[in-house]
Amino acid sequence: MQEVKLQLGEHWNVRKIILRSGSTLRLDHLQRVDFAHAAAILIPAADAITTGPIHADARTMKTLGAALDEVPAEEAPIVVAEIQDSRQTRRARALFKGPL
């Protein structure tokens, strides 16, 4: 949280930013923070050192394909997803129809 606060500077507002940790694959957890109505969602890659880049990207793709699939493209939040293997970018765009 401190890193995000430092990067945003004067734009930081604790009431407008929700940081959530845990599995992005748990739809019920994402619904608790009302992700479908967020202005933007940041999806950092899983720990590629521990799991490897293929597994890190697979987790990101599952998040894009499952959780965000329920949001209509015209209402979808901006999504910034960290992808380890640039060859997976095309796949990510196919899975998420909103702004990515």
C-alpha cells in the first residue's frame, strides 16, 4: 500500500483505492470489493520466481477469463495485467473484451 501511495502522490485517497491480497481466482472475494464497478483493476503477476512464468501467466489468464467475464465489455473497468511472457498478450486480449 505504501508503494502505491508514494507513486500516486497527491492523487492518493485511501477512500478510493482498495488493495486486496489473496487469490484472484476466488470470485466471491472479488465481489466483496465490488470489482465489477471499479474504475481500474491492477493484476500483478503471481510470484514467477516460485511458480515459474508459465504458471504466473496462467493465473492471470484465469482471472481475465473467469472473474472479469461477467462484466459487459462496455461497462468493464480498465485492467492493467502484468504478463511475464509477452507472447501471452494476444491471449489476454482475447479473454478480456474491455480496456486492457
